[in-house]
Amino acid sequence: MPKNSSSHTAVMYAAEFNPNPEVITALLKAGADANTKNRFGMTALMYAAKVTKNPEVIITLLKAGADTKVKDRDGNTALDYTDVNDNLAGTDALKQLEEASK
């Protein structure tokens, strides 16, 4: 899948700006890799953990095999980014992410 100048993929943009699990699923079925990193070392799961307003995006990425142990260039994992996203507090998505991160 193509990347832009920051090496963002379509699935990263969808995870960050279009919190629709159906869009994420379609991109993954079309060959997008949930674990591709951009130049900052971030993955779609990290972007979703950081900003999504729809926790189902995280569940969709986890079901697609998103690796919760991947670290960005600063050493952060997707779970680390959940600290800044109040939309995930108390959700099943957060619980699944925590469990998958063990």
C-alpha cells in the first residue's frame, strides 16, 4: 500500500481521522498491513489508541492482527497512547488492548 511523504498509509489515516471500523476492514481486506510503521515508528493501532472516538476501531485492528508490542521511535506502545484518549476509558476496546499487551 502506498504511503505519503510522512509514510502514513491509508489505514493509518482511517484509524486517525475516520473512526469507521468498516473502512478499516475494507482497507485491510484490500491488502493494508495493520503493522506498517510510519517515519515516527507509529502504527494504525497507535493512532487509534491516541485519538479515536470510536473504540471499535481498536477492536477491528486487534482482530486483524495489529501487534500491541510494537514501539514507536520514542519507545511508546499503543497502550501508552491510551492515556491521552478519554474516549477509551472503561471500554471493552481498552480491556482488549490491555489484555493483548500482556
